Amino acid sequence: MIDYTQTPFETVVSSVDVVLDLVGGDTQTRSWSVLKPGGVLVSPVSPPDAAQAEAVGATGKHFAARSDGAQLQKIAALFETGDLMIEVEVLPLSQAEGALCKSWGRHTRGKLVLEAVWMRP
């Protein structure tokens, strides 16, 4: 296990066949260095850079998820029975700056939701 807050993953990981990038940005850029020639970087977050892929002899793949009503109903049923647990932290809109910093710092578990209370004049 790698504690990414203490150790950059690319300093201890190398020669992997596949990277599944769920973060994008700098993490995706750094991920190219851990692939072995012929490896694949897959990301639903952002399209992998073709030039970086070519530079390390790897392939980049991008995919996008789509909604599926039947699948969402199954997931909802699992949630309702307690077989699926979802961690959500709800913060007031006034704490948006802190929530953003927390998210960018990757110190979240589950999802952060900002709640706005609208007052009618």
C-alpha cells in the first residue's frame, strides 16, 4: 500500500501493464512513467495525451459512462436494503472554499455535497 500523501506513487511503482486513472490532471501525467512498453492508461476522467503515450510506447484509452435506468434501479434497491453503503459529507455552501481545498487535497472519503439554503425575499 502506498500513502500518496507521503510518497509519490511513481517513485515506488514501475513496469505495470495497466493504469486506471480516476483522477486526471497531474496524476494522469505522472502515471505514464509507471507503465511498461505496450502498457495501457485508461481514463474516464480525461482523454490521455497521445504524445505522452507514444513517448513511453504505451496506449491511452478514454471512455465515458452513460446512464442506464435499469442499472440505476438495481443500485437504488441495494442502497435501500443496506447492501450498498454510500459515504456523503454535506457541508453548507458557506464552507465551499474549505470543501474545494479538501477535495483538491484528496482528503475526502466518498462524496462532498454543498447544501444551499435559499431564502425568499
